[in-house]
Amino acid sequence: MGTLVADSGSTKTDWVWSDGNEYINMQSPGLNPHYVKGDYVENILQKNVLTILKDKPVEALFFYGAGCAGEDPVSVLETSFHRIFNKNTQIEINHDLFGAARALYGMKSGIAAILGTGSSSCLFENGVITDRIPSLGFTIGDEGSAGYFGKMFLRHHFYRDWPTDLAEHYSKHFKWSLSEVQTKVYTKPMPNTFVASLAKYLFEKKEHPFVNQLILKGFEEFIEMHLMKYGGENKLAAFVGSLAFFNRDILKVALEKKGLKLHKIIHRPIEDLVSFHLKQL
């Protein structure tokens, strides 16, 4: 049985086709239904997926994506998928948080979280999301995310809040002027992606005590405002996303301070999702 699995963010989508023996990895731009239309979705599928798969059968499609919550956004993708694939193809569309939880726990239980461009979390019990603190997005929320730390970097930089050595470093290596940043944030599309991209300037100095404490406090805020709402101490917590994956040392300290146990961290959930679905065949 040919199974196609996708994990889609706002910027990119990872695709894997498999029949249990052969695996084909593909990548396309993100397919967040809040930002894309049907024709665009179909063109992306033709160019980035079907031309590679050629005559490989797709009997089931499992799509996990940012923005895939609610009937209206899901219908945008569902309509396009039905136009592209065989009418008998099984199509299942879920939001990215459910995909993250499924990749992390399968049919088991624990707290699942995404720390990437944005942040979100849920309580996952026996394969079902049973509780979820809402994700308020880039403007209001996204605590502990790259967007959050990008904003933190910009505030410290333009408010001149760095210790002397860091101020000297960033004056040489960060070349954006205030007016350029304001233009990107307030007049250009996708300001969240731009601000999130600036978090790298903070994390490249994470061994510096001042920056280390900033990052630790950011993770603690996410844990306090989200994860602790799911029952508090001694629960398992697991994460998906590059931010968590590459900063697991600081994240683990933050979790331990709050009495939570780290279950696992996955950089990209696509492989675990493929394994999950192949086991269900």
C-alpha cells in the first residue's frame, strides 16, 4: 500500500512516500491554508511531489500542517488533494500539533510541545489530545519560540541592554538598522518568520552567562504558562522542533526546575509519523 505522509509548516513541507519497503523523501514550500489558495496547492503538488513519485500509487495521504484546524482551512487543502489524487485515496488532514504529539508518543500519553518559529502544546492521552492551552500566535504569545527569542534579541539590541562584550560583538555582526527592521516587521509580509530568523544571533552566544539566562527564562516562561497547566510535576514532556533540539541542554534545566521529566526531543517529526502509519497497515 502506497502511503504518503506530510509534515507542513508555514515555510516548508516534508513529504515521505513509502510502501513499507521503499522510501521516497521530498520537500516543498509550506502549505498553511491561511496563506495559500487551491491553485497554488495543486501546482506545488504537481511540481514537488507527483513529478518525483511518477507512477507510484498513493492509496492513503496523512497530512499534518500548521493552520489545519477548523473546517474552512482544512477544506482548502482537502479540495485540492481530491483533485490531484485518485478519488479512492484515503485523505486525513490534522493540525501540526497533533502530528507532533503522535510522532512523540504514538498511542501513549504525555505532554507534547512544538518549539519552532512559533510554539504550542497539548496534553496527549492514549493517542488523543485531551487538553490544549491556546496558541496566541506571534503578536500576543509564542512564548519560548524562535519568534519570541527574536523579539527578545531585538529589544536588548536596540534598547542597548547588552553587557559591554556582547554590545561590541553585535555591533560588528548584526547589520540591520532600526528603520530596516521596522520596515520588515510593519510593512512586509510574514514578519513572524523574519523576527524568528533573528533568534540565531541570540543562540550563537548561548554559552555567554547573560544570554544563557535569557534563554533559560524564556523556556521557563513557556513551561510555566503552558506545560504546568496540564497537571504539574512528574509528568513527561516531549518536544518537536529545531529550537528545542539544538538547545536541549538549557531546556532540560528549565524542565527540571519545574519538576517535569524530559521524554524525548525530535528535530523533525516526519520519520516518526511515517513509522506510526506503516505500523497501522
